Amino acid sequence: MSPRRPAPAPLPSLHRIELDGTGPEDVVFDHAGRVLTGLGDGRLLRIELPGRPGGPAHLAEIGRTGGRPLGLDLLADGRLLVCDAQRGLLRFDPDGTAGFDVLADSVAGQPLRFCSNAVAASDGTVYFTVSSRRYGLADWPSDIVEHRPTGLLVRLAPGGEPEVLLDGLQFANGVALAPDESFVVVAETGARRLTRWWLTGAGAGRHDTFARDLPGFPDNMSRSPGGGFWVALAGPRTAPLDWLHRTAPPVRRAAAAALRLLPPLPAHAAGVVEVDVRGRGIRQLADAGRQFRMATGVAERDGRLVLGSLVEDAIAWCDLR
């Protein structure tokens, strides 16, 4: 992101859609404009947004992973990629009767214990992230505090085996493809940056920094209608964590161990940032009213922005127009 990043602006009025479960971590639109999300108890929901604020929303359960669904991506044929923190990378037909196909449950000989987000290219290749090889979902704050890079960006070609493209990422999270599929971008939550892996051109097979020094901790990503990317910001930058990341590894390990004995930290208000195809900031939006905490997923369609959250028992939406 350019050093001259846009000044934060308030998110338009957010409207909550209450759910009967917690943790709709990611949100995607299906081909009919309905929202798909997954909950902490393993359920996948399909939500028809109301036509106006205060109008009724229609919710339907479409499946259960048997684990903990996180990142989602809709395939061209209507099937759904599901990153399950317990079961691995799954594929599911929301409108069919078949169960879940397990596309990958291990990487480099190790169980796939923290599959986070995925995106599919037009040729069927799937790019997905492993947030941490040290901690599972329940201990994700420890990975951020310890600041020990063990995240992965992985490629799965049709009929192939998972191939690690990038190792040593700082809590690899959201992932998205360029509009022309010339590169893939992965969010490194722990480093507050976006990293680019080139797929075509002179730089193919190499990586560089796409956007750095983000105003918060990037989570899931999606393509924006303007050809750039929306990035959910799970929380704002904090001075204590900046300081901790500059300390020696034993200090960070001790802090991470202490954190596991404390009650969960309060979540921050929601925020999102949009960057263009060059990684330059377009706009940053924050929920000044604190109506929705810890945005971890974001998607836009027809002028509506929808947010997911790891900690909320609702999704939220607003009109950008």
C-alpha cells in the first residue's frame, strides 16, 4: 500500500443479521447473490439479504462440515471450497445431495491442521493458506504474539498433490487472485502486509511485497468490483504488540504462553481497506459506532458490502452507494 494511504472514513450504517450460532468467519456471494458463511459448530448457512434495512432476511442451513469452517470460495460450477480448521480443504455442492470431498488433509507430510482461506483459478488450480504449523485455531492469538513465521501458501493443481509455494509467512490468512490471474496475493496477518506470488510474466515463481504497513491486521480478502481487493481488518495496529514483536524470541514465547492463561481479549470494531491491483490504498472504512466487532471476512456485490466475524453471532451489511 502506498505510504499515502487514504484517511479512514466511517462505514455507512451497518445492519446486523442475527444468526443462531457464532463465528461467521468468512462471507462469499453465490451466483444468485445470496451470502454463504460457516459457523463455529460446523454448519454452513445460505443467507438471502433483505431488500431494505429492517427487512426480513432468509436463512437456510445447507450443510455441516463436521469441523470448523473458515475461508470460503465459490467455484464457477456453483460448488464451494471450504477451508476447515480441523478437516482440511473441502469441496461441497450447496445444491446437491453429495457430501464433502476432501481435497487435501495434509501438506508436506504433516496434517493440515489450520487451513485458513482458498481461491480457485480458472483452470481449477486452488491456492490456499495454512495460517500456522505451530498453533491451531483455538490458540491463534499465541501465533500472532509469538511472531514466529510458520504460515504457508500452497498450490493444489487438479489431480495433483499440495505444493508449498511460500513458507515462513507471518500467520498466512486471506488469499485472492489478480483479475488476469497473473499473481496471487496472501494476507500476512502477523506482519500487517500483503505478499504477492507471481504466476506469469518475468517474475513467475517469485514473490514480493504487494502492500505493507497496513492500518490493521489483514484477514480474509476478496476481489472488489473495481478490479482491486477488499481486505478485512481484524483489529487495529497497537503499540504494545509492535513493541512485543521487537523483543527477543524468549520474551515473545513467554508472552504467548501467558496469553493462553488469560481470558479472551476484547475484540475491536470492524474495519476494511480496499487496495487497487498495484497494492495502493483506495479507501479505508471503519465502524465508528462499534456495532460489529472484529471483521474477518468481506465481500461486495451490487453496491452492498457484507462483513463476517470470528467472534460475532451475526453478519453485517451496508450500502456503499
